[in-house]
Amino acid sequence: MKILVPVKRVVDYNVKVRVAADGSGVETQGLKMSLNPFDEIAVEEAIRLREKGVATEVVVVTIGVQAAQDILRTSMAMGADRAILVKTDDTLEPRAVANALKAIVEREQPGLVCMGKQAIDDDMNATGQILAAKLGWPQGTFASAVSVADGRIEVSREIDGGTEVVSLALPAVVTADLRLNEPRYASLPNIMKARKKPLETLEAADLGVDLASRLTVVSVAEPAERKEGIKLGSAAELVEKLKTEAKVI
Amino acid sequence: MTALVLLEVENGEVRQASRSALTAATRFGDVDAIVFGEGASAAAALPGIKRVLSVPGLATDLAEPAADLLASIAKDYSHIVASASASGKNILPRLAGLLDVQPIPDVVEIKDAETFVRPIYAGNALATVRSSDAIKILTVRGSSFDPAPKDGGSAPVETLDAPVSEKSVFVKVELSASDRPELEAARVVISGGKGMKDAANFKLLEPIADKLNAAIGASRSAVDSGFAPNEMQVGQTGKIVAPELYIAVGLSGAIQHLAGMKDSRVIVAINTDPEAPIFRVADYGIVGDLFEVLPALEKAL
């Protein structure tokens, strides 16, 4: 079985972004960019499934700018076998990304699509679900554990009050949550090896799918800042303040 | 215009976050509600609902049949709304995929019928977006809309048949047993971070939570380190809370965590590091060792 892992290049999770002065968006120029952390977990899980003998090949794909090939190399240094860059300079919404991914799925015919549950830039948490719907495949979102047997995948899902387990007929889409695994670090020899692994580049426009946006960004603003409060000397003083000043207990 | 709101019922009651979603949905005009599984009568008792569509044959979290059913009735609605819960985030984007709509997740403010505000970059920016889709599909943050009352309505209930799900099968659910209020609904939340040092120390939060009738939360790094289960996670990738009082214990205040709690009315921070970012959003801070401060706090309450 082949596993397709869609990945996204995002502002590194340790970097605090700034809103552009004209309110048109967020300043990302010159910021450190990384593989989206949830996608990194998805790459790791796909590699583990190959190492267990469940999968035979792990293909990573990203829809993005030319520079996004760095996260494809990172994924291959972790252990992915090959990569596809679907090049576009436009910022695509999840619906459009899902349309592009659907075209790649039809070309690659994977038995499983494993991807992060959300990208930490737009925080949409939607691409996996939209892709699954468009393919007519079942979905296992927010996965904390997976196991494959007899043409099905059992997915433990993080839900509000605990964990839910579903069994899905393959092919399926699984989206990775935090506890699915702890991604490995790429070793230096593997980073060198990844440079020689195949990376194919396609033009997004050549896929012949609808990449239009349905949302117009009217404005982007800074959230209201909280005022820094006061430091207190003791728990007793805190309780006093909470009772008499904040009147919250 | 008529909106359809997806309501989640738990233990015979409509979840608070769903009642907030109802409040949001009423902004668009008439409201129909849909309930998967049992619980239509609890939904019918909420005020402001024209009719309740009941699908007793469907477990809420199986997205495939739920989205199929919603897609089959979607054309009657201008907006389809759910709370930004695990269930809402599972089902509604799939529905959007079926209808070829771009969903709008985590709405915190409704400007008008097609314009919405939602946080991006872990809440470090607020984007106002306008949707050109004929049907708007949105999930809303419970913390941003007042929950509708639990009673005062008497909507008629219509029962719908559940579509068959062949590709996905529900196996089991394991819910954490807890007598405490739900994180998103609690008036007081006390959360532990990596400073708690291990899972056993999380017990130190319990007597305080008991006294304040508080829910217990955790930071992502505490969850990552195995100190607490994921369903306790507060933050960008966990639950979003805005209680009256939020007490952050041994928790540095990474941007991912602040994303989940900075709209709380009063924030208290207890941390040994006076430079910890959590103090920048806290109304009251105690710089000190949590293992000394917590017992003292319990005594003072």
C-alpha cells in the first residue's frame, strides 16, 4: 500500500507573527518557516506504517511556493521515499487545496492519505475532511492511534470527553492529532540521502482543478491586548483580591 | 433565511457550546435544529427553534452518514452552524466538501450574514472574512456567544431516517469519568503545565478544583509529557475556554496555550519564573513554588 502525506510549510510554531500595518494580513516575510507540526506527525506515522510492513511507499506532497521544497526534503530526511511539489504562488483555501490533492490522489492511487489535523497558520482544521468527502472516502480525524488490518484501518480519535474508536474501510483519510506519535529527528546521513531522493514539480494550474477562493479577507487585526496585572505575595492575599476586587469567588 | 444548527446532546442535556451555537444561528433568521442520536426533546425545549429534526439512528461522531444526511437537506438553508467541538469539526468540514463549500471554522463574531471574524495564527490575529458561498457552513466558538437558555421553547420534532454507513463503523468510546464541570462550560478552570513535574502532582489541583467547582485543564506540554490526557488540553489545538476565573499553575504561557484561555475574565498565574509570559496576561500573579503555593491556596479558600 502506498501512503500519501500532504504537508504544508508554515511560520515556525515558536515565532509570534505580527499583523501588517495596513490590516491586509500577517507579516511572514523573513520569518522562520517549518513543516507544520501536525504534518510532521503524519509523516512519522506513515514512515512507521512502512517500517511495520503495512505500507510499501510514502509519498509526500505539498501545494505551495518553490521554497516549500524545503519541507519536502525534511520529510524525505525523516524517511519519506519521494515528493511532489505542486507549485503555486497563490494562498489557497482548504477547499482549493483539497481539489488539488484529489487530482494527486487520482494520479497516485494511495491506499491511505495521512495528514495533519490542522495547519498552525490558518487554523482551519478542514482540508482532510473536505478531501475525504470529495473522494467519497471515510475519514478518521484527530487520530491518536491507528492500526491497519484486513483492508481496514482502526482509528482512535481524540474527542471532547475522551477517545472514540472507529473502523474505516480503506482507502481512507486520517488526520493526525498531537498524541499519535513523537516524530523522529532526521540524522545528518539521512539529510544527505534525502537530497538525492526524487522530487517532482508540477504546476498547480496544470492540474485543471478549481483553485478559486470563496472567502475574501476583509481585514486582519491584532486581538485586544490584556493589561498586565499585579504580583501578589501570598495565597491568602490572592484569595482576598479574588473575593473583594475581582469578585469572582 | 433559515439557519440549521447542529445540537449535541449529552446525558439528556444540550451541551452548553451547542446552546451558544444556537445563539449564533438565530442571528441569521429562523432556526431549525438537528440532533443526531437521542435527545430531541432536550433540543425542542430550547427557545427560538422552529422545528427539531431528530435522527435517533445516528451516533453523533460518525461523520460520513451525518454529513450525507446534512447534505441531503442543506438546500433549504442559508447557514449551517455547529459549535467548534470535536464533533462539529469532524462533521461540518466534510459536509462542506460534499457541497463544494469553503467552511468557516471557529467563528468568534458575526458581522453580517456573510461576514465573520475568526482567529488565525493561534489567536495572534483576527481575520474578518466574507464568504461568497450560497450556503455558509460555520463552526462557532462557545466562548464567544452566550448560551441560549435550556428551556422556554416547545418546537415540534420530526424524525428522519439515518443513512447507512458502510465505509465507517463505530467501534467504541471511552469517556473519562469525571464529576467536574466540562472545561468549556466551567465558571472556573484551573490548569497545570510542565511545572507540575509529573502526572501524580496533577492531583494537587483537585482539592482546589473541588472548592471552586472548577474544571481541570492542562497545557500542551503537560499533555505532551504524559502528565494529563489530551481531552484536558487547553490551547490552539485543544479546547478554547473563557471562564470567569482561570488559574494557571506551573505553566509558562506559550502562545499556543494563551490562544485557548486569554479571553477569560480574570486570570491568575502561579509560576516560579517572574519572566514567564503567562504573567503578561494575568490579572494576579504569584511568583513562587507551586508546591508551596497550592496547599496555601487550598487553605485560604
